Amino acid sequence: MRRTTITYPDGSVTTVVTQRSGCGGGCLTFLAAVVVLFGPAAWFPLPWAITAYVGLGAVVVLAGIGRLVKNARRTAPGATPPGPLAPPPV
């Protein structure tokens, strides 16, 4: 949770409380540990387990690329405002 205090020029104060959505890096670490410990190596012979881990790695890479693209689109600057108008002709 994060608190932001805004003080206005007239002296009034507003406190905004924002809560972070998601679970951050802890959930991903836990999920990775579960996949490694109880994933393909526990169920398949070695060649298939290796193939499954390569597939999981590809999914993770694609998800990361998707996240980067999403963040890049969200933070892209908008169009620049037009310049001042020319004065009317005399």
C-alpha cells in the first residue's frame, strides 16, 4: 500500500491511498519452484522432460515480450500539440 499526500496552494491536504495489484515477484518465484520440482521431470522420461522445459521456457519468453510490448504501448508519448496559429493577414 502506498500513501501520497497532496498539499494544495490554499493549504488543504488530500491523502490518496493506492494499493498495488498483483503479487509481484514472489508469486512468480513460487510458481517457478513448483514447476521445477513437480513439473515434467516428475512425470516424463528425460527426453520428454527436456522438451517440456524448453516449451515452458518459450512460453515464459513470449509472456515477457508481451508484457514489454504492453508497457511500451502504455507509456508511449502522445502526439505533440500543434504549434501557434499564424497571425491573420493584414
